[in-house]
Amino acid sequence: MPRLRDVSYRQVIKLLKKIGYVKDRQSSSHIIMKASGFESKANFDEVTVVADNPLSIGTLSAILKDVSEQTGIDLEQLKHMLENM
């Protein structure tokens, strides 16, 4: 399993846009990305990204887990995609 460190919120936003999310709104330092162009496999279709540089490991893990549940993309594949951004 790849270990991600020093990942900025901008890298995560770029990954989410590549997958098919769009920026829905922003409230202070919280950017809400909404699923667009695909049917969410979970009961929710939004992901909140905190505008921190770098993102904490726990925050990044939670974001990737939510994206994995919504898109059906394997968590390891998401980490690999983020590493190669």
C-alpha cells in the first residue's frame, strides 16, 4: 500500500476533477466537491476537502475512503493515481 505524505489539497482537488467531481461550493476553508457525470454508489455524493497544505494523513484517508465508496474505484488505485499526479 503506497504511503502518502505531504499531499496538498490542490492535488486532491485535481484528482477529484479528473475522476468526475466538480466544485459545488466553498465555505471558509472547506471545499465541497460533488459527483458529476456518474451515479454515486453510496448514499451520498459529496466530498469535503479542507484547504490545508499538507493535508493530515487522517483527513486524506477519510477523503479517499469516501471517494472509493462513491465511485467504486479501489482505494489502492486512488492512492496510486494521487501519487502520479
